[in-house]
Amino acid sequence: MKKFMVTAVCLTLVASAVYAKKLNKEQRRLAECGVVMQEVLNVPDNIPHELLEKAECVIVIPSVRKLAFGVGAEYGRGAMVCRTGEHFRGAWGAPAMYALEGGSIGFQIGGEATDLILLVMNGRGMESILSSKVKLGADASVAAGPKGRDASADTDAWMRAEILSYSRSRGLFAGISLAGSTIRPDDDASADVYGHPMRAKDIVRGHDTHVPSTGRHLVDVLQKNAPRNESERASN
């Protein structure tokens, strides 16, 4: 029996390795988005549940890189998932791939990887991000999201913002300001994920868009933790 169990485990590991090898870069990135979202929600002092329930879309960007040699630059690739149905009351839909780009002035030297989570809190923010490249803080208002018990203390801040942003770096989780960065649909990456050309608008608004296997974990995590839209907009 023991030998049989060892053999079964080995075969499972081999099968997983073969499956991972068959995935392209964007499919692996989408799968990583699910892992990051799950890990963030497992942090004790994480995104307030009431905010996740009121979000209409969630953007997950794993391993954003910040390279700084006098002038810093951030870049990252990830996925956005939005709620489906009228007034976005329905279940979480299929993921569309997105890109974050920006610059900053600083004196740091070196590189650091940071996971980012953005909550899109209303329809105006979502429409901006779906339409084209938007500059955060200018085309769409963005604020560092409150976490844990701090949510009630920062009510005014997150009620005014269209997007709330969070970061996780070296095990630390906190709200972060992304003003000045830009975010845009990455339709080439979406094509790599789905195997044929797909626009972000069509994915998010498509009633019959199939959730790819590499995006199932991300969608399931969101569905489990925030199955209903509790925003005032959804209830009207």
C-alpha cells in the first residue's frame, strides 16, 4: 500500500509538471493571480470583507517589478474579473488580462517584486478601465485601500475613490497609492489565454464567455469570499 501511494504521488507530480509545461506565459500568469488572491485573503489583517463585497471588479497583478536607478519604473501584468448580470449582481465572470505601467522618481537602487490587488468600486471606474488605457489618479480616482479594522476609520476615503489599491511585499500587506500609474487592457495576453483574439470588453460583458481552466481558481476564490454584490448600486 505504501509503495502504491508513493507511486501515485509521483505520477501526480509528473502530471502537474507536464501540465504546467504546456501552459504559455500568460496562462501561467493567470493561474498565479488565483494563488495571490487566495494568499492575500488568508492574511488575518487583509482586505475588509465589506469592501470586497461592494467591489464590481477585482484586478490582481502578481510580481509587479519596481526598478529604480535614480528614476524608477513599475510594470506588471495580471487579470481583471468583474461581476456579471444586470447592475453586476451576478456571479464573478471570466478574466481579462491587464497591464500596469508607470514611473516614479526616487533614489533607490535595486529591484523589488510586489503583488498588487485593485478593487474597482463603481461602474464609472470599471467603464474607464474597460475603454482604454487610464491614468490612475487622473482618469480614474484611486486611493490606498484600508485593511482589516481600519475600514470604518477610512470610510470617507474609500467612498470617494473609484479604485482602491493594495500591495503585498515580503510578507507585508498594506494599502498603496498608485496615482500616476496607468492601467490598460492587454488584449494580446488575453488572446494567449483564450487561444483566439479576445477584447477585454467582450470578455467582461460576454454572457457566454467560458472561464479558462487557468482562471478558475481566481474566479472560485472571489465567488467563495464575496458571492453577492452588496453595493448600493447593485441594490437599486
